[in-house]
Amino acid sequence: PGAKAGGPNYVLQLMNVRSIGPPKETGEIDSALRRAWLDPIGDALEDEREALERAMASYAHHMETTFERVHDPTGIPGEDNLLRYQPCREVLVRLGEGSRPGDAARVMLAAAVAGCNLQVSAHPEAPVGAVLNALPSQVVTLRETDSALAERIGEVKVDRVRALGALADDLRLSLHG
């Protein structure tokens, strides 16, 4: 499941998004999230600490102003077109070959701000060890090949899978099964 076809954010899930500058809108980062997530990941990726902090502050802003609110973006008089985002509580993040540590960190921080329970499956060749080692202890992490994840994906109980980097065809097919 994803965004409703034709609805808000539908096209976004079909895009490859990249940053073109620092976030313009930021919010307050919860102090517990800062201590548990941002500080250890920022220490592990010291060169990216400032960018990660700005990204997490942007996630906090958008959670507060968009994703945690019921609102009517259409504003059509005489109609209530209330938009509610449903939370994904259980998320599996797959870090495939070619995953970049900074991108992996941003995904983890966004999931933390959204209140997701994370499982992380990282390809043995993905250069994300520093990020994995900095994650809070409640995050289940596993180094496994695409084939190993493809074999066990039917047993994994998650609401959503977020993938970064390259994925083998058999894994792609398993994820859509």
C-alpha cells in the first residue's frame, strides 16, 4: 500500500528525490530522540552531523504540521475532504549494495521521528557499518544477502519496506509478492 492513486503525495512515491539544499522549514527535535538517535549517528558520521541535524529538524516540522494533523488541503467550500496519514508502525529498512551512510542515516532518523519500530537488513557489502553500530539497541539489525532476505520476507511482519541501494531481482519480486 502507498498513497492513493491521484491523491496527495501519489506522484512522490514514483520519484527519485534528491536534496538541492538545506531544508527551509525546521522544527524542534525531541530531546529523547536527539539523545537516542541523532547524537550517536551524528558522532558516527561526524562530517554529516550538521546536515543530519537539519534533516531531522525538517522531519520534526513536517510531522507536526502535516502528518500528525487531520486537515483539508483542497479547501473546497461545502465539502470535507479530510486528509489523515496513517502511521506505519513496523518498518523494514533494506540497505542494499551501494547504500550511502548519510542516506541510510536520514532514513533511520525520519523513521525515528515518525515513531516507527525499525528492523534493518543490510547487504554484507553495504558500507553502512557506522550507522548500524550507532542505532539504539531496540533496533533489530541483520547483515544478509538479497537472497537470504528474499527467502525470509514472508515471515517478516512489517507495514512497509523502505529500500536504499541496489536490490537483486529475486528480492524485488519477493517484496511485491
